[in-house]
Amino acid sequence: MLRILGTCAALALFVIFVLPFAIDAYHRHEVATRLNAVMDEHDRAAFREWQGDPVAFARTLYERCALTHGQDAPDCQPYKAAIK
């Protein structure tokens, strides 16, 4: 009985400590997949080095595109879709 409880406690601690990292990695992969078609090599390298929120990176790309092409330009829609 003690062995089962110890195993359950170890599993619960593992989930508590690993789950936030797994969620962050999945979210980062999801944003990278949406942005893959519109990012160039420079943007991909910057994304690999980005330590913050992946949505914040997508937002900076969208803002850069909006400054270049104008607000709500069709060229900026992939960036806007990655933010959601």
C-alpha cells in the first residue's frame, strides 16, 4: 500500500513539474507551425532565440508587417492568425 501511494505521489509531482513545460513547448510549436509559411530564415533564427511568449513574437511580426504594408493588409493576415 505504501509503495502504491509513493508511486502515485511521485507521478503527481512529475506531472506538476513537467506539465507547464510541455504546455509551453506545445504552444510554441503551434505558433511556429502557423508562422512557418511567412517567416524567412532571419525570423526563424530570431524565433529560436526568443525566450518570451510565442504569441508576443507573432505580435511583433504582425506589427512590423502592419507598419510596412498598412493596417489590416492582406499580407499580414497569417501573422494575425498566429496571434489567436
